[in-house]
Amino acid sequence: MTSSRSLKITTLLVHYRYYVTKKINNEIPRNKIKRLLYFRANNI
């Protein structure tokens, strides 16, 4: 039960992150997004 619940949460997080990324993609120029994603990837 715990694993299925955590899976649900993970799926929600992925969808939320996808939605936010999509929203940001529409609002901010490309090179700024690339820099942001690069920065985030290096800080995980």
C-alpha cells in the first residue's frame, strides 16, 4: 500500500512539474529557461 501511495505522489509531482515547465516555457525566453534548467540539474 505504501509503495502505490508514493507512486501516486511521484506521478502528481511529475505532472505538476511538467505543467509548471510548460507554463514557464510560454512566459520566459528560451535561453533563460535553458540556463534555469541547467542550474537546477547541477544543484540536485
